[in-house]
Amino acid sequence: MVTIKDVAREANVSVATVSRVLNGSGPVSDETQRLIREIAGRMRYVPHSGARSLITSKTQTIGVLLPDLYGEFFSEVIRGMDDTAQKNGFHLLISRAYADRHGIETAMRGMRGRVDGVVAMSPDLDENSLLNLPSTIPVVLLCSVPRGNEIDSLTIQNSRGARDMVAHLVSLGHRRIAIIKGAARNYDAAERLRGYRKALREAGIEPDPTLERNGDFTEAGGYLAALALLALKDRPTAIFAANDSMAIGALSALRESGVEIPGEMAVAGFDDIPLARYMDPPLSSVHVPICELGARAVEMLLHGISRKNDHQRRRERVPTELVIRRSTSAQPAERPPPTIGKVRSPVS
Amino acid sequence: MVTIKDVAREANVSVATVSRVLNGSGPVSDETQRLIREIAGRMRYVPHSGARSLITSKTQTIGVLLPDLYGEFFSEVIRGMDDTAQKNGFHLLISRAYADRHGIETAMRGMRGRVDGVVAMSPDLDENSLLNLPSTIPVVLLCSVPRGNEIDSLTIQNSRGARDMVAHLVSLGHRRIAIIKGAARNYDAAERLRGYRKALREAGIEPDPTLERNGDFTEAGGYLAALALLALKDRPTAIFAANDSMAIGALSALRESGVEIPGEMAVAGFDDIPLARYMDPPLSSVHVPICELGARAVEMLLHGISRKNDHQRRRERVPTELVIRRSTSAQPAERPPPTIGKVRSPVS
DNA sequence: TCCCTCTGTGTAAACGATTACATATTCGCG
DNA sequence: CGCGAATATGTAATCGTTTACACAGAGGGA
């Protein structure tokens, strides 16, 4: 592999001069510059990043820690991150870490010296496991908030989004509105529940515990919860699921029981995954700008990095948006496919 | 940041001894080992990977180059890669690179010295741009095959999968079977077309050029192609789309035109994306084991790395599987949701 | 003329790890 | 008792960069 020494020898200058030219530091005569650039290009010289990071103690890389995640969300958030990272000359080191303390710690250890900062997403994490990390590098927490003020965090406007959706259901005349809750100990789940209750109270409706069913963010969970709701003496007229997967499970249950949607029972979800608009009927949901979430996270992190982790900590939220489809409202507000360039092929 | 020197000083030994203990190289007395481990743990020492890679010229990191991709495929393939990478103590450096020469080259340059090898996916790539890279590191090409024999490659059994699906359509009695082709200059697209033609010939049917419509892997493309097919004097009785997105677009077109599926027109896709089973009617497709694709790619790369890129080059294919649903066959072969733990929440 | 300030360049010391080689101690065995 | 082998540890070179410092020559002002 060709090193800076090889280039220097070839150009009859010292390594210092080569380094100065390639980094634009210090004064070098125009002619020497031209010569060195030409030679470096011809020899296909690329600096060894390890050596560089050794002396500069910068890696130009940011670490990304994600829980065991499937689907659309994952790819979108990475896309957003990669965009802003690349724009700023940074690389992405990605690692899937089981969301327990041990997993996170192991992953963070592995990243020491490899990254300038970390974006960690771990929705049901005790942030403690992060706080006693062997590092002074900046960290941005995604989809959960740390207890102290030590760490930047970025979350979805869960509560607000849930509130808006439930308010929408209320505006359609619903009074008995059920919720299928998200996974226990999950930040997003807790916030969405909070928004649900808030909307009810704002409408003068006292939240009814029997209408708050447990769920786990899976389709099967939504299916079972919906069956339980149907079995109630005093059925609700609307179901708000804490995410789309559960809403889809609920739709199945209702369909199988011959319940008419939205006439007999309205259904709404959260996330607005691509599947939502393909449901029958198309599913109303709370849209989350996932790509932007990733982008903002990286921006926050870069800010922390440039300030050497000595900056005002922030807590930001990305806004959500209500998307009303036929599962809550009889008139079709949106017509399905084709939408040019919206859904792409997985293999292309 | 605590270095190996700090640990050595604290333990009253030389850096060499510390290094030996932590790497398990050379003989060190049990007591010293215990002491050093204890101190290293207490001080939260983690070796600086840059320094290490400088001397060992190994990074324990593999680079991943992906085209501008949305959706399920992306996340699944990364999942497969990360699994096997982690199992072998490797990290993943991920970069999205526009699939032109310049994009790839830039990305590969950025990775020099950071990675021990690269998995590159670039379906419509002239492999030339890869071959004259400034590197001697191993490369595995995903979803396309290099012209020469210089590079390992891993592809989907496109041709075989397409052939099987078309054979299935033939077995249902179809004779006039149309195809909506994939993007031009795309490897997968070309192979799927080849499989389609092969199946027809095997059934004694001469491929009819008017039944081979252009597509681009997008929903809109499938929609338009289907309309064109409907407008033919002598309509086909079945449509095979080179991917699911186009098949879904075609379904929309048919529905809007009041064509009954599968009675009047059978429809099949390729990829088996999660959406497929939610279509109305559920879409028959060729299942691609995406996660395994990523896993195999990393395995191949690790093999090349361990052999220092001096190994037999290979060309492998991951097998596909036919999934028949109602869009081609009247009797429901599969019942939709809920499938426990199959489709998860994007935010969980 | 002298000195000071630029400009352009080289020398060498870091950075944090690994490892070949040297050294010191212990032990076993003839 | 003495010698070689085995064990435990230290010393120092090395990897490829960046950068503080030194230095040489040129130009300008007093």
C-alpha cells in the first residue's frame, strides 16, 4: 500500500510538505503543490485513516446503535443519517445491539476509538447504562429521554400526535374510544398513551381503564386486543392502536368478526408505515418523518462533536402529521396507487 | 482517554506485558494477568483501534456500499450482514453510494484504511469501475456479476425463480403470458427476463415481443405497462411483473379497469415483499431470502479476508422459493394475518 | 548595512498499540 | 554444581500521519 513517504520520495520533498499540500495547511509554493497533487493522484495515494486518527484523535465516523429492528423504519432512519453524515464528510459505523445494558455496553466498547460520537436508539433503555460509559464522546439518544440532563435526545412528538388522532376521533362523534397500548417500559408507548388520555380529558371524557388494552407493538398483539374489546358488554366505537402493526392486527380481527369499518368501529394507527394505505379500508395514522429523524439526530451529534461535547444539551422532538384515510372517516380522503416514485422496488 | 501506558504504569509493568495479557499472546504469570485485567477493567481501558490497525494492518471492519435504496430489502440485507459480522468480531461501515462510477470510487476511497474488505451492491454497474480500484482488498459484488473473474459475486437465483413462476402460470393453463420488465441495464431485470423466456420455450410457447413491456421497478411503471397490455387486441391472460412493486401497480390498473383477478387476468410478482400478502387479492410472488443474502455475502468476504484476497473466486446464488397466493390461483393457499412475530412495528 | 518579517521547506517528536529481541529468573537433570 | 530450557518480563523499533520547531533565503524599511 502506498504511503505518504512514497509520495514524498517520488516528489523529492519531505513528508511534511506532502501533508501540508493535501491538508491545505501551511504555505507551499504553487508549483510544488501542483507536482505533489499530480503524483499523489497518479499513485492513488489515500491517507491511512487509522494513522491519521491516531494523531488528530478524530475519526470522521459516527457510531449508530440500533435495537433489533425490522422494516421500513430502520432503513429510513439510516438513510437520513447517511445523508447528513456524508454531507459533512462523516462515515457511519452501524451496529445492532440488543437493548439491554450488556448489549449496549459491549457495542459502545467496540466503538471506542472508532467513532467521534454515537447515536443510540434504545426505546426501552434505562439511560443509566449509557451514563456510566467509558467515554466522554457525545451521544444522542433517539426515541427515549435520559433521566438526567447529561445527554442530548431526540424523540417523536408522540404525545401530540396521539392527542391529535384521538381528537379527530372525538370530532367524528366517538365517545367510547379504546386504545391498544404499546410495549411495556417503552418510551414511545408511554407517551402515546399520555396523548390519548389527554385528548379524552380535553373532550370531557374520563379515561376508562377497561378500554386501555395491553399490546406489544405486534400484529398478533393488536389482533388479540381487538378481540377482547369486541367481547366487552359495552363496546367502544373506535380503536386507537399505538402503532400501525397493531392496528392492522385489529383490522383482521374486526373483519373476521364481520364488524363494519369505520361504520361500526373506527380504527387508527400510528407511524404511517407504507402498508397503512394499502389496508382495506386504508388505515388512518399519525405520520412520522422518519428520514428527518435520522438527519436531525446526526446534526445534533455533529454539533456536539464540534463543541467537543461541551455544549448545551438539548431535547428536541420531530413533529408528526395526521393522515386521515377511510378507516376512520367514510369519505375517501386519499386515493391509493400509483404514486410516482414513492414506493420502490426492494431489488433495483 | 486512558491508554495502555496508563494501565502499565498503574500495574507497575511494561506496556508489552499489558498487551500480552489483553491479547492472550506470550506467557504471563497468572497473578500478573489477574492484576492487569482487574486494573484495565477498573480504568475502563479500551485499546485505540486506530493505533492497533496501524501496526496490525487490520481493521476488523467491513465496508458496505449500497445504492440509493428504500424499504424492506435494505434493512433485511443489513441485518443479515450485521449478524454474521458481529459473530466474527467485525464492524460494519455503511455508505450509500450513487451507483455511478464516480460515486463508487469516491466511497471506496473514503474507506481505504478503514476496512478490511467491501461488499458492494450496485445492480446496474459496469464492474470496470470496481476493477481499477486503488486497492487490493477483497470485494464481494452483490446482485450483479463481474465480467472478469477477479471478484467474488453473490446473486439471487433470478432466472430460476422467474422460470418457476412462469411455469406455474403455464400449469394453470395460461398460454398468453406477459412480462413487465425491470429497469434497463439492471442485472436482476435481465436475468428475470431470461427465466421468463426460458419457461415459455420449455412449454413450447414462442415468446411474443408485444407481450414484453418495459418497466422500471416502480409502481407507476407497472401501472402504465398494465394499461398498455389491457389495450392490446389480443390480451394476455396472465402478467408476470419483474418485481412486486410493479405487480402492485398492475393490480391497481386492473382493478380500475374492472378486470377480475385471477379469473380474467392472473398477476404475479417477484421479491415477496411484506406488502404482497396484503394485496387484494394477495399477490403470488417469488420469495427472496434477503437476510441470508447479506449473511452469505459477509461470509464470502470474510473468507477472502482470511485468505488475504488470495483465494479461489466464487460465484454463488441464493435460492428463491415460489409463494402462490390468490392473485394467480383461485383457492386461497395462505391466510393473512396475524402471523406472530412476523411483521413488527417500525417504532418499538 | 542590518534586522525583521515573510515564505517555503525539512527534521523529528509525538499519537497508541504490537512484537522481535534481549534479559533475568527459575527449575530440572546429568 | 553447572548448564540448557522454559518462563516471565522489559526495551525499543515500528506502523503512517500531523505538526511544532528550526532554518534558509528573499524582500523591505530604517
